[in-house]
Amino acid sequence: MNVDTGCLIALMAGGVIPVLLLCSRGEAGTRLIGLDLLATVLTFCLILLSQVGPGQSYDLILPLVLVPLSFAGTLVFTRLLGKREEGS
């Protein structure tokens, strides 16, 4: 096991699991913060995974697509959250 693999395992255990708990509980604003943090941690995990793996050029496509999609998802979540609070 090299350093990249150790970093990937530490990031998965120490980053993804607590963020999933943050996304699943609490108020809507807290879940939104968890969603943003989850996208960031998963992007780092996928970049590290592309370094650990065989090093194919297409390994970086998924993290590069995840970044704009997570940003758009955050905007949609924020808009829906704002409409729900106005209607109350």
C-alpha cells in the first residue's frame, strides 16, 4: 500500500461517513451544507482514485463532471428551500 492509497482510505473513512451523517439529519440548511461538502470530498476521492489506479486519461472525467453538476444541484436545492420557507 502506497501513500496515495492510504490517503484515499483515510479520506473515505474520515470524510465521507461523517458527511453522509450530516446530509441525512438536521434542518434543510444543514443538509445543504452537507451536500456541498459531500461533493467536495467525493471529488477529492475520485481524483486520488485516478492517481492510485492504472492512470488512464479518462479517469479524471468523472470528477470534472461532478463539480459543475454538484454546483447546479446546490442551486436547485437552494431555490426549492427558499420557496418552501416563503410559503410557510
